[in-house]
Amino acid sequence: MPSPENVLDVQQLVKHFPVRRSLLRRQTGAIKAVDGVDLQLRQGETLGLVGESGCGKSTLARLLMALERPTSGQVLFHGEDIHALSGSRLRALRRRIQIILQDPYTSLNPRMTVGDIVGEPFEIHRDAAPRGSKRTRVGELLEVVGLDPDHVNRYPHQFSGGQRQRIGIARALALRPEVVICDEPVSALDVSVQAQVINLLVSLQSEFSLSYVFIAHDLSVVRHVSDRVAVMYLGKIVETGSHAEIYDHAAHPYTQALLSAAPEPDPELRGQRSTIVLEGDVPSPADPPSGCHFRTRCWLAEPRCADEEPELTVRPGSEHPTACHFAAESPKVDH
Amino acid sequence: MSQLDIDRLSVEFRVRGQVIRAVDELSYSLSSGQTLVLLGESGSGKSVSALAVMGLLETPPAVITGGEIRFDGTDLLALSRKQARSFRGRRISMIFQDALSALNPVLSVGFQIAEMMRVHEGLSKADSRQRAIELMERVRIPAAAKRFGDYPHEFSGGMRQRIMIAMALALSPDFLIADEPTTALDVTVQAQIVALLGELRQETSMGMVLITHDLGLAADVADRIAVMYAGRIVEAAPAADLYRAPAHPYTAGLLASIPRASRKGHALLPIKGSPPSLAAVPSGCAFHPRCPMSTERCSIERPELRTLSDGRTSACHYAEEVSNALA
């Protein structure tokens, strides 16, 4: 349902990558990277997206950026389907949704100066900065992210990992976007530097009234920055709610297992917390289990789970939407 | 009960006329049955020190410039390569972060595990195969006998790490050095591997050196923790003491900077700046440019690692003030 406060509204989004074999390139199967996702991003909020590798979070990010065409479903930006746009209207849209990438080492061109990297968006969108104001704007952007504007002629290798991530952030902010997709923005950084970048992202959000989709596998980082959280498993959202609903009242067994598996930085809790150790690995998205995708690793699974796919909806066991037939807050997981 | 003592170990890299001191007078002791965590960020020297203990450093460019690595009193650095090799591999073994690149891609995993027993213990092909399957079962690889002939790429990341652990256990070592063994794994798989290592240590009373940058993982497994910064140990203490009252400003800064439930809605308290390059380590205390407590003395005089009144060690001129301020 398009609603005025939703900046992004994702409806039944599906992305299958075809698997082709043999000379005739017949399609023999599909990697179901994103398999029916519904999401809403509200104005000014941070939506945390957590899940393990291969669950489809990065493909979802590329779909939200219109870098990938969906197999079916829609991404509405202020009510307008972004995948139906082309030409100048698509270019205009790209200014309003930007991305910050994980690896500050490979996402910056080593042959370009910092000034060229941060100024490049203005080359592409000539009307974004009045003639002759590019240099000033680049200097302002560097200052905003805590870099010295005098370093505008340096190259990426002359900066540390944390500073490089700031360059990536400055580039993402250049065109004054409304939505920023943060795809694992701090996971390549040293622990002592992560906190600097997290604080920066939080303060930029209020300064520029940004809405964030914050993708990460580190649960404590997501808890810190997010207003709402969506948990993804094998191409589907299995549970979504406010940060308190997810972290303190998780009702889907996968969320409970994920939270209990994350180690707490306190040795005195050792042996006191109950840890759910899941069996096995995440199944291949080329051949996900029937019914509930999580059932092969779930300790609550019953025959019904193999036959009937649970919808993401509010259920008797919990006040926020979960995709589990047996959603319930207990067993209480301490984390 | 075996004992591993690292005593003032120093390692330098000599590249293009430049000398980079990656490990600087590192000392620690470990008895079998204990777990020591070496905690540090990238470039702190934790992995290089482990490779030095295992004799796996490439020389040149790496040179062990001083110190001793004693196994039950025998200094491995004073032995011939051949003599030292009977300790390494057999009595001390190691697992790595990236199991895919540590395993040979063109040999089956079963062959690689069995090879350990054939080379070191002279077992026959049939016997070593049997033992390898037992080891694969012990690290919970499903259908071990059937998967004996499979190649590394046919296993998932978590299963490959189990294969590495099986290889490391093949000769029943007294000590296991685990270098970021779960960093490349997802959190639910990490929990499986941590649980497995815990069980194996209970069964075998093996001593373990676990290298990590993860304060959560360290809290979960460590008996003692040694915190490294710019090639040196800056603080060492029993795990619970270290988290309760750190005695070095770097440790205190790390603990304050990680997001916790109680800090939700507040800004995090980061350490300013970034870890130094080992090619340009700051004078005096290497941490002084980032330290909120530093004085002029810190930029001139290097603080030695010293024992505090409660038996812990810290390399800070103001260690007592740090622990008092936080207590």
C-alpha cells in the first residue's frame, strides 16, 4: 500500500538468477537470491537488514538501487516504480538513492584523487552543482565527513581504512540523496575505527534527514543504529519489527538462534546464556527446502512446515510479523 | 602437563632496505589445558608471532631477531630445522582463517588428513585411512567415510574449517594455535566451531592460543587474554579481570567503542585516529597519539610491560590510574 511516509515500498520482490547448462544454454534451474520480499522504509528511519552470507541481502540492495532488474515484484520510491523508469527519469532517481559499499579498498579508484572521486557525481549530474562551485562543494563534503579539505589532491592509498570509508561516504552524500543503502559499511574496518564511522553515519542522518537501509551481519552494530530490523533467510524476510521487538522479543526460531549465537563481550556471562547451536549450514539458494526454508535446521519443525510455506504476518505468539507456524517468544533467549 | 613459553620474541621484515619490526619482545606462557587469546587489530603482529612459533615465516624477508620459543624447556630456535620439525606439527599444530587456501585443492581431504599420520607416524595406507575417517567423525563431518575422497571445494566453509581441525588434531598435539579460525564464517557456523573446539579441549586437555580481533569471541573462550598493539603486548590478564577493569587505555578504549544494548541511543565512544603502520611506529608508547591520558613522558619514554600489584601486566606508565579510573 503506497503511503506518504514510506520512502521505499518493496512489494513481493523476486530476483532469480538463471542457471544455464550445455551448448544450447537451456535454463536448468535458478538461484533464488530474493524470493518474495516485502519491506517498507519510512522517512528518516534506519531499517536494519540482517542475515548470513548468501541470504540475498546484497542482491536486495542492488535491486533497491535499480542496478538489477527484478524477476517480478516492485520497488516503489515515493509511490513510483523505479524499475519502470528509464532515461532521464532514471538518472534523476539515481541522485536520490545512493550506496555505501563494504570494502573501502576496492570501491575507490586508485588512480583518481580524492577530489575527483568525491567530485565525480557532479560530472555526471551537471546540474547538481552550479558552474565553478564543484571545488567548494567537494571541500565542504570532505569537511562534513571529518577529512581535511587540503587533502583533496591525495590518492586513496594515502589514507587509512577508516578514512577511505569516509571518502566513500562523502561520495554517497554529494548529490544530497534521500535514501542511503549502507551495505556492510563497517565490517572491513578495525574495531577501534568502526565506532568512529558508526557515529559519523548516525550524525549525518539527522543533519541531512537521510533514510538508511543498513545491511550488516554484525548484530550488535545493527541493534545500535536501527529503528526497525528485518531478518532475512534464504531470500525471504522471516521476521520484522522494531529493534526492541527483534532483540528482546524475537519469535522466529532463526532469529532466536542468530541472537544466541552472537558472542557477548562479557566473560562473566559465559555459561549463563543459553546458546542455540544450529545443525548444518544454510542450504543452497538454487534448491531451497520446500515450505519453510528454515525447516531443515529448525528444532521446532513438523511435517506441516515442509508442506505449507508460512507467511510473514502477525501471529498469536507475538505482536510483530513473523514467518513461522510456531512463532513464540519462548524459549526466552538471553543475549 | 606441557608448557609453551614464548620469551622476548622479536620478528623483523627487511624489505627494500627498510626494517619493519612486526613483533617486538613478545612473551607469554601457556600450560596444556589453558586457552590464551591474543587480541589485536590488523597489523598488531598477532599472526606473525604465531607463524614464528610454527616456523612458517619465510626468510627472507622475515627474520627472527631475538628471543626463545621453549617447548617443555627446549628452545626450538636453537635446534636444527629437522629437530624442530618433530615438535612443530606433532606437538604444536595450527589452523588458519581461510581453510580453502590452506588446504591443497587437488588432493582429497581424506588424503590430506591421512598423510599427516603416514608421514609422522609411519602408518600404512589402510590404517591411516581408518584413522582419518575417525578424525572426520570426531569433528562431526556427516557421512565421513563417504566424504573421505571429496575435494576441499566440495565442502562448505564451516565443513572445511572442521577438516582443518581434524588435520591439526591428527597427531594429538599438546598445543593448538588457531589464527582467526571463525572470522570468515557466519555467526551460526562460528558458534558450531567454537563449541567443537571447546569440546575437543575438554577431551584432550590441549592448550590453545586463539588469535582474534573479536572482543565477543575472546570473552567466550579465553582463560587469559593478551592484548597486542603495534607488535607488542600492552596488557595481559585473566579474561574476567580484563573486561571488568582494563589496565591499559587501549583495552579500555576498545571495550568502550563496541556497541552494546545499554548504549543504544547514545553515541559510541571511539578511539581517535587509526592503528599505526608498523613502518612508522610512534615514539615512546606506540599508542600515545591516540591515548586520552597521554602526557609528554609517553611520547619520549617507552613503557615496559610490568607486573601490577594484582599480578596482571600492563605496558602503561599510568596503569594504576587507568584501572582506578574505571573501577
